[in-house]
Amino acid sequence: MDTNLFDDFNPISSKQWKQKIQFELNGADYNETVVWNSPEDIQVKPFYHKEEFTKVFPVSTKATEFRICQNIFVYDLEKSIERALDTLNRGADSLRFTIENESINVTDLLEKLPLENVTVYFNLGFISIDFVKKIDVFAKKSNTVIFCNLDPIGQLAKDGNWFTTKEKSNFDTLNLLSAATTSVSLLSINAALYQNAGATMVQQIAYSVGQANEYFNRIDAINTPIVFEVAVGTNYFFEIAKLRALRLLFNLIAKEYNHTLACNIIVSPTKRNKTLYDYNINMLRTTTECMSAIIGGADAIANLPYDALYHKDNEFGDRIARNQLLILKNESYFDKVNNPADGSYYIENLTNQIAEKALALFKDIEANGGFLKQLNDGIIKRKIQESADTAQELFDSGKEILLGTNKHPNKQDKMKHDLELFPFVKVKPRKTLITPIIEKRLAEKTEQERLDLE
């Protein structure tokens, strides 16, 4: 019996759906009751219908190829190698090394690891032509995919100063490196800084592509992918749309410079909504955030351990964070379909709106001197601070809820004697070219008050 059950049902128009909702509201105002406004000034409706959705911007994402990345801070070389070997054996297929000291023997670090089919990221606290050349030589010899993640504008934004170099400027150094290397990707954008400091999603994207535009204008030849290091929060569908919109706008702007390579997006959960008290809830937050990252099209995901705020790196926290991703990948079937958000009217609508608003902000930044000028003038920091203050007010008033902190807190929970790390904003008076953009969590003031009472 060949029967199409859908033939028994008449299509329902958008108008009919709205009329039904208005009837069920018993006279309450439709717009005030079921339509809400996001911090990005995007109106979210109770339903989306194909009749109202005529414009689709194609975004190509590859959820089947996302990589599980492990963050490793390199101080003791042998211990870092041991840790990298262990994490690769336990399921990670990507590594992100943070190196602050140029004296680290990077060749030894790489040569002692089985890096076949492993993607490697470096976050360097310096720019050194000789150091990067060593990485390039290894990459060429071993055919390993390596991203050096050099981001001097991000360094200026976060630290207040440029990297110290022998060359006249950081851009001169990047141009020399671009000419001297053939097998590594050099550039990255630290978009996570803006999220963790309190920027809206529209601001995060506009500032990130504005930063990329500065590199396109100042680096003579960019012939490798640019890495975007992104942080995602718990606004599930919005974060999916944010990553899609970021890729969409980057491709649009890169096309103007005849740059045809897709950006590489590595995602981590935000620190902004993580809490010191009732810290196990952080695992729930990071799980949904990693889900958003996968569906949104992240190339790699480095999960944040539940205890990262107050514990030094430890095997247990790393294992839990890695296993969250392994479960999503191998047991929850998140890696089975590419472009999983395609066809969702809601997500595609959000993608379009976020992209359009971010593009408008990007154009405004360019019309007023460009991202670097506005960063130097303090405009970027001021705009982020305004957004952060708005979010903080919502949290302080209880409208923005962090379970276990400003909603149903466990008064018996004690943390003062468990702190291995200082979990609050650190004040470091020093001379800087600009006032740096500061990352700050929503719960810091509340947590400090609780710690004082223990």
C-alpha cells in the first residue's frame, strides 16, 4: 500500500499559525508575550515558516570532520611530550600548545610525537622568525598540518602592547615570515577575547572580521587559512548561528582580496558563564556549548575542564573534558552529517540576521578609520564594556540566571581551601600603549563576597 500520509493534511499558512497562537493567548499581546529581544537586538518569534523565509545564504560546515583538541601549556618539555602522548592515546586528534618562552626546543617537542593525521596549533607569547622557521621546517618534512596562530593585533587588544620584535613593527615581522615559510599557517584572530570580555555576538563577529581585514591590508601575501579562536556560550541556537555567520562574513570579505581558502575555526566554551561554586554545573554548560560548536561548523574544539577556574591543569579535569567530546562524537552521532543546521528556518534566520548586523557594524568601523584605529582610540573597549555592563546588570538583578550561583545556590558549598588558581580579574599596573580589553566572568563579584564570608 503506497500512501503518502502527508496528503491527508492540508498545509497551514503562517497567518493561520499566528491566528491560532493569538487565540490561545486569550487577549494577551502577541509581541509582548511570545516575542523576545536578544542582546543583539534580534527579535525571536515563537515559530518560523517557509512563507516568511525567502533569502538563504549558503554556509558550508563539516561536522563530520571536527577534531577534538587538547590544550597543553609547555613549560617542562618532557612532561609536555608525555602529556601530549597520553592525550593522543586517549582520543584527541588535535593539539594546541601554548609556549611563552622562545628557549623551548620546539623541534624536539614535535619530533617526539606521532603527528600523522593530527592537527597542531601553537599559541605563542612572542613572535620570532627563527622559532617559526623551525616549525615550518618540521611541517614541510613531516607533512603535518600546523597553525602558528600569530595575532599581534589580538596581543595589543589583550595586553595593551605589541609583541617585542627586532623589526620596526609586528607587521614587518609577519611579512618576513610570510615570505620565509611555505608549510605552516601564520595568522589567527583571537575572537574569544571579545566574548569573554562581554561583547555581543554581533560585536564578536564584526570585530573579528575587522581584525582580519587589517591583516589583509597589511600583509603582502596571505596564502594560508586564517584561524579564528572563538568562545561560545550557552545560548544554544544563537551560538550555532554565530559560527555560521562568522564563516559567511569571512568568506565574503576574503573574496575581495582574492583569498579563496576557508577560515579554520577552533572553538572553546566561554569562561564568562563559568562558576566557582557548584562547579559541576560547568560540565552541563560546556556540553551544550560544545554541541553548538559542532553544529555551527567548528574545525576543532578544545573543551574547557569543569575545574579550570580554580585548579591547575590536571589529568582528571582534562579526561572529563575530552570524554565529553568523545561521547558527542562517537556515541551521540554528532559527526554523522555535514551542514546539520541547513533547513532549520530558525537557525538560518538567526544566521542571516546576525551576519547582516555584523556586516553593518563592520562597514561602520571601516567608515570611521578601521578596526585598528578604533582599538587604539579606545572605542572597541568602550563598546564591549557597555555590552558587558548590560549583561552584568541582568545577572545582578536575577534576570540572567546561573544555576547554583544566583539561583538555588548551595549555601554549604565551601571553596576557599580548594583554590590553586586565583579565579578573578588580576590587576597588573604597568605602562601600556592602550587600555587592554579585560576578560571578566559574570559571577566574580558574587563569588568574592561568598569567599569573604567563609
